[in-house]
Amino acid sequence: MKKTIMVVEDDQMIRNLILIYLKKNGYDAVEASDGEEAKSVFLERRPCLILLDLMLPKVSGEEFYTWIREQKHNEVSVIMLSAKVRIEDRISGLNLGADAYMTKPFDPNELIAQVEAVLRRTGQFCQRIVHDGLCIMPRKREVLLNGEDIMLTKYEFNLLHYFMQNPNIVLSREQLIRKIHPNMESSVLDRTIDAHIKKLREKIEEHPSKPIRVQTVRGMGYKFVANP
């Protein structure tokens, strides 16, 4: 799965240029034009690295960075981008905890090299799947919904992980049974699967007015809708 990188930059030309280079190099790139929008994008997409301009409208880059570090599961890496070239500014950014600091103007290829260098050090934190604010971290066996912890049982977690690995694909009850109860008869467990999914829905579905993430496909099974 592609690593997600968020570009927070108010200059549209610079932002578009960075996005082009990130996508060209195989990354899933998302964007925000100010610090306030960046908060929403961060919670929805949970990027593993942020390219952060410091001079932003509404919420400054420094304020946004502080906000990130106050969030749960905030292992995201940050490369600060700034027109401030004084050594004091560079030291200040690094002292905040940034993984790297680049001054503008910069060569896009150098930026990509810096991105790859940072991810080589911190890439283990990218082991996650995110769909529309729902984030699963298989190695930690943790789940977040809009930044809040969701407590799942072993079977609920395994079901959700399997669903999120196969978004928008109809999965039969037999497939789901083999995934979470591989050594038991499927005929015995049809109702058990339905019960697990009912409990899972209660925990991950946000509001009755919003589309259901785990949908029943009559006569076939269930489907996890990635962008409901």
C-alpha cells in the first residue's frame, strides 16, 4: 500500500509542484492550504509524513505542529518548509521536533530525497490502513475513528482488518469464517459472523445519517465501503 504524505502549503503553485513529484514517485499525496484545513485532513487520512509550511494562514505551521503532537498516536514525521533562512529559525524548527527542515526555494528532487531519507528512519509508523477517518494499525492492533480509540475484540479486529485490506469487494460469509475461525465448520458459524459484524458496526458506524461502512449484500455476504 502506498505511503500517505500530506502537503500543508498555502502557495498553490508550490503545493501543486510538490504533489506532482510525490505522486510521480509513488506516494499517496493529500493536501491542505492552511492550518485549520490541515487538522481535518490529518484526522481523516492519518498520513505518515507531513511537509509543513511554517507561514500559514488561520493556524501557523508551528501551532499546527504543536496540535499534532497533542493528538493520540501522533508518530507522524514532519519536514518543515520555510522561507526563513536564518540558522536560528532552522534550529528552532528542529528543536520543536521536526525530522528535517528545508528552506525555500528548494529543488523538488532534493525534497523527494529528504522524504525518502526520513521514511527510511521512521517508515515503521506507516504500517496502517486508513479509510475516511477510520484507521487500523495491524502491528499495534489498534483502531482509531476520527482520532479516538476504538476498542475491538480479537474477532472484531480481525474482521475489520480483512475488510479494510479488501475495500469495496463483496466477501462471502465462508471467506470471513475461514479468516477468523479457520478450523471450524462454516455451517455452525454463519450466525456467529453476523453477530460479530453487528457488534463491529456498533463501534465503527458514526451516525445513522451517514452511509454504512460494512454493508450487507443480500445472498452474497458483506462489503466494506472505503468511501461511504
